[in-house]
Amino acid sequence: MKRNILYILVFSLTLSSCDEYLDIVPDQTQELDLLFDREESAYNALATCYSYLPKNDDLYSSYVTATDALTTPVAKETAGIRLMKGLQSASNPLMSYWSGYERHGSLWRGIRSCNILIENMDNVVDMTQEEKDSWKAEAQFLKAYYHFTLLKYYGPIPITDVNLPISANDQEVRVKRNTIDECVSYISETIDSAIPNLPLRVLNNNDLGRIDQVIAKAIKSRVLLYAASPLFNGNSEFYSGFVNDEGDHFFNQTYDENKWQLAMDASLDALNTAISQGASLYEFNDTPPVFDEENYEEESVKKLYNIRYSIVDRWNDELLWGHSNPVGTNWWQLQAGSLMKDPTSSSVEAAWQWVAPTLRSVEMYYTLNGLPIDEDLTFDYTNRYEVTNIGSNQNANAQFAQRTVNLHLNREPRFYASIGFDRGYNRTWGRLWNLKMRKGETHGRIANSGDYLITGYALKKIVHPDSEGDGYDKIIQYSWPMIRLAELYLNYAEAANEVNGPTEEVYSMLNSIRDRAGINTVEQAWSDATIAATVNKHTTKDGLREIIQHERLIEFAFEGHRYNDLRRWKMAEDYLNSPVKGWSVDLSTEDGFYTLRDVGNRSFSSPRDYLHPISINELTINTNLIQNPGW
């Protein structure tokens, strides 16, 4: 049966419910008998299981905008930005996977759907047992993934391995939260139990996005990495008083280094399995467009294509798991919100031009030498906001003989592939644009419209270069990356450094990512006293940890990782408690435009905001639930 699982019309069940997150399911009903009598109808049930996967390309239900990395004009604020402005509440939680929000259903309903399929799949009469076991394994994995997603945001959660029968009494329905270690063990073991019955790799175009062993092992790597991280591993600092009714700690109170070993082993297993099935870091092998034919032989230009297309090239070899049903041709797309307007086009239906990177995002990227801008002795960090002439040696990335700030010059290829800046370039609408982004200029704020780039920067990374904004049907769709091979390299590097400290193997994993990015190896960058302010930082565990974390923030920028990484490292309050900044886009002169200003607030209360609140309504329904600290 060759069908894309997420394009099937989702079949929804209406079943009796005792509360909003945990449904009681009748043991046998006519509806269930009909749902699982034949393969075709059972497929609808499987599609329902997949339908609860979060969509990070859906601008208004995405965690991509939840940090200090992106911002919008006030009138266009997303739930993610409101969350980051400190507007979260227990009475009406924002971005709630527990209760459901906007266009995303409660993940407890997703878990319930998976349990229904697992419990009834064997009743299908026109499938082999091997096929039934494979579909059940997909639902098993999805159930584990939904538990993991809930754990990321709420910490300890109730484990819901089976649906409660209709005969369940009131006390059975009022489930309790399990400890973090119990949840992680359950998630990991459920993934392990699913793997043997999953196909090794799904490469059929009609089934892309369906779970296979490569995906399952990759996500297990992420699960165990989170479990080993400071937020979840021996966090007595935050949660010494967070206990259940029996006095048991929800969070383990003693740091356990073995959790990093488990993450290291799982990451290596996932990496080896993925590579054995043809996965590799992306390399652009297509013919470049006409405007770049002459420039393409330059190594720096090749790197731009490798980086940019690693995200937007459909189902490429680096993509281990993609969401096969992107938001589509409606106006909710994150890509549409980032797509710049073409001032020469008579229509801008699908180009909103109001999702903008912040100054902190711009400063995050390395220099050309592969060092942070405040660690590179050759980079004029003190005068980074000063305007300067663009020399001919910068012409591959900025417009020769124009003027821009030092901050935009001599940066790494990932910066130029991801950020559109004044007097830089943007490969978009199938053309090469010379960006002029000051007030009244070609790509600047021409009128007092609500659709403008409030920081003076454009987001290129998630926009396909051939997308055109004069019609939604002209936006080039691609599968949003749920997990890429690059993550497994960095997962392994992070875990291995915590277990063994700096080793050649850790350097090798990091250098695989850095080589694709077009920058020096870790050893070259940090051992050179003529460029590195902190020489040999990479030779200590603490120093290498910071390098790995910085590498991860750059590599996965704007993909939805930053919010969770900062939280699991217990670093969120360091980043998310200061205003976001940008240029003065309402001024037309050079000096006026290049004046920094605050363009939005960020607020993060530690430790309260490390976990999301459970809705007061849920607590009223189930009095056995204990609210997260601070809420």
C-alpha cells in the first residue's frame, strides 16, 4: 500500500471521555470493529496517530519563534513570542501540548489513538501478521515520542501505556505523575520494543515520513541526551522540594554520569545505522542557477548551497525524519512569514516579510576562522557596529563598494546562508538580490505597513531560494526537518565529552559539521594563538562543552531546537531575560539605520519557566495531579 501517511484524510474517533487529556475507551464497540476490519479503514487509524506530530513550520503553533532568536512586529506576535515575553499562565497555558492549543491537539489524545491501534490491529483480516506488527510498531514509537514531547515541556508526566477501560473507577481515572527516571525508562524501552518490527529504512516516495529503525534510533539518541542533561539529571538545585504524595522526588537528586554513557552509546548506534543506510551530510550536486554559474567554482559559494539546501532540498540524504505534511498552501507557513517581498511584483500574497532574526542571532555565528566573534583576535569586536566600506575581498558575500557594519563581514558561511542583511545578498524568488534594507530603499520599510522586518534582518535559512511570494502555490514545499544526521554527530560529541573529556573522536564528530560549514577544525581554530583569545579552550572538558553548545546553537538555528537546548542545559535565564535588539528600520540615513534599538522584550523566571504549567482546569478535573513548581 503506497500512500503518504500524513496526507491521508485523518479519521477521528468520538469516544466517551472523563477528562480532557486521558480518554476512557470501550473494550469493544461497533465503531472499533469497523475501524479495524480491513486494511483500508485501519490505515485511517494509523494516519490519526501520525496527525498529532507537532508542526514546527506552522508559524502560530511552532516553538521556532520561542526564544530570543526571532522576533516580529507587535501586531504579528506569535504564541511563541508571547511565551518569551513572560505571558505564560496556568489559567490559559500558551503552547500547551498537554491540553492542546490553536491548531494542535492534545498529545494525550494522540497517545490514546496509538493505544487504540496497538490494541486492535490484530483484528484486521486482510493483512499479514508481519504487516500488522509493523504498523503496531509505528504506533508504539509515536506513543513514546508523544510521551517524550510532553516530558520535555512538563517534566514528570503520567505514563499512559494502555487506555483505561469504560469500567475504570474514579480513582483509576485520576492518574498520577511518574518520576523523570520512570518516564525516560518507559520511553526508551518502548522505542526499543518497536525497533525490531520496523523496516530498516523507508525510502519509497509514497511512504516517506513513516517511522523506520533509523528514525527510531535517532530519536532515542535525543531522548537519552535530554535525560543526561543538567535539567533532568541530578537537578536538586531546582527541584529538591518537588515530590509526590509519598514524598518521592520527581527529579532524581544525584547526578549520574552513566546517563551520558547511555546517550553516547545510543548516539553512536543511531549514527552507524543511519550511515549504513545511505545517510550523509548534505552536498549540493544540482546545477546552480544562471546567476551563480560563474561564481560557483568559488569554495565559499559552494558552501552556501550546501548549507542552504541541506534544509530545503526535499528528502535529501541528511534528513533522517521529515514531517511529510508541511503546513501547505495556506497562510500559516513560517516560510511565508520569512519570505521577503519582491518590490517589483504586482502581488505579494504569500510573502509576509515580518519574521526577523534578532541581533543576538546575527552575533551568534562564527567568524570566518570558526571562532565566536568575541574570541577571534582578528575580528574587530569592539567596533563591530561601526560602518565600513565593503572591499573586493568580501564581494562573494557583500556588495563591493557599498557600506555596511563590520559585524557583517568576515563571517562564516552559515551566517551568509542564513541571514539577509543590508548590503548583502539574498538568493530568493529564483534570483540574486542586492539587498538595500534602509527605510525607503528597495528592500527596506517602504511604508508604515505591519509587514516589515523589525530588526533590519531577513531569515533566509528556512526559505527555499525558488519560492516566490506572489502566490501560495509558488512557495516550494519541503518536509520540515524533525531530525537531521548532523544532530547525531553533535549528540555523540556532547555525550562523549561528558564521559571522556576531549578526545580525537569528539573532535572528529565536531569537525564533520565544521567541514561542511566551511570553517577550520576545532584544533586549528582554538590552537592558533594568533587568532584565538582563549588558546586551547578545546582541550578541557568545560571548554569543549561550551564549544559544542555553541556549535549546536548555530547548526540548528531557526529549526526549533534552541528553546529546548537552553532549557536542558539550564542556561535559559542567561539568554531569555534581556530585550531583543535590531537596527532602526524607520530611519533612512546610514547613521540613522545603523543605530541599535530594543525591538522586543524577553522574560524568563528561573526556575519556574523551565517547566510549563498544567492547566488549572486539568488540575480541577484530576485532583491527583501536582502542579509544576512556581505555577
